[in-house]
Amino acid sequence: MRDDPAPTAGTTPETAGPGRRAASPNPWDPTSFPDRRNQMAEERTALANDRTMLAWFRTALAAYALAVAFGNILPSLHSTSANEADAFVSFGICFALVGVLATVDGMVRYRRVRRDVPDPLADGHSEGTRFAVTGVAIVLLGVAIALTLLVGRLS
């Protein structure tokens, strides 16, 4: 059996009294650790920003798939006149440009949020640099698709 009684909530070393231990903060009470609570909010915001950037990348890749479908596949499947084939290729080029714009817009939004809310999960590697390199690669892919469709249309 213990000699000292159990501490009551809210006691500190000064108010615990003789023979009583101070209560430790309740780990499940969000007001006990306001710094941890703020850190968790920053972590959630950083992760949401990462997910949003990946969604912009997926949107761009879907636009590129439509660009290839409209620019190369549909004209070859559907026997059309030269004017109709040119229209398909024009739609393909437009979809490629939409993908490029989606990637650039997503990168700008990502950097803006990243500047305002630092990433507490960063482990020495810059996620921003990884996303920037990936974004540039996706933009170059879109430009290559658009140029390929344009050169195919001109020849």
C-alpha cells in the first residue's frame, strides 16, 4: 500500500502539499499541450498541401492522356477528313496545355502554402525540391506532347 495519496487533477509541486505528488498533465487533454496541438495542426496542413500537389499532378497526367487520345489515337481510329483530323489534334494540343497550366498552378499554390506554413515533418530532405523536380518533369512532358502533336499536324 502506498503512503502518499493519489494526486488530484491540477496540482502542481507548490500546491501538492506535504507527502503528495503533483499530477502529470493528461496526455489525452488537448489543452494540456498547446504546443503539441499546434504542431499537429501544422503537420496536418503540410500533409494536406502535399496531397493537393499530388492531385494537381494527377490532373495534369489525365489531361496528357486526353491529349494523346485526341491527338493521335482518335484520328487514326476514326477515318476523317484532314480538317477533322486537325480539329482532333488541336483538341489534343489544348489538353496538353491545360495539363501544363494545371501543373504550374499547383506548384505556385504549393509554394505559397509552404512559405506560410513550415513543414514540421521535414527530416532534412526538402519535399519542396522533390515536388519542384517532379513538377518540372511533368511540365516538360506536357510540352513534349504538345510539340509532338504540333509537328505531326504540320507534317
